[in-house]
Amino acid sequence: MTPPTEHPYPLSMHRFLLSSLFAAALLAGCVQPPQSSAQASTPDGTCNAQPAQFALGYTSTEALADEVRRRSGAKAVRVLRPGQVTTMEFSAERVNLVLDEGSRVTAVRCG
């Protein structure tokens, strides 16, 4: 008969690991959620393109353009198609949807 072997980790180590896991779980509850799109838009109509980046790759529709305008906080939206002649003036209150030949959104930017 062989003598019993000692466990490689003493009981105090198990308590330490369990306490650490419990503390980590509690701290995970303290993390703030990401800012919602409603909080990201600006109240004065100034464009913020970041919340509207969700539109990349989608086919352009009137409903999509409206949602991009709403999420960006812009007062106006401009859809730019390939080869389309556009003015170069910058408007801080406008969001631009840049489309490819298949009407898919390739860029969302203010201006």
C-alpha cells in the first residue's frame, strides 16, 4: 500500500483563487456600457459620423439615410454616387453617405 501524497495546492491556495475570481466578477459589474447612439448624437445639429458607421456595407435606402442622419445628429444627409458632381463646401451640419456602383455604403463622413 502506498502512502497518501500531498495535494499540490494547499487549501489556502484554493481559497485565494476563489476569492480572486469572486472579486473579478464583482468588478466586471462596475464597467460602464458603451455610449448609446442617442447619447452620441449632438443636440445642435453638428454632425458626428462615428455613431453612423453601422451603415458601412449596407445598400442605400431612404430609411437607411434617415437613420444615418438621426444617429449622426446631423441636420441633413447627402448621398454621393460614383461620378456624381458635388460641391466642395463643408457643412458641419451634414453627413455624407458615399456609395459604390452597387449603391452600397463605402464611407460615412461629415461635411
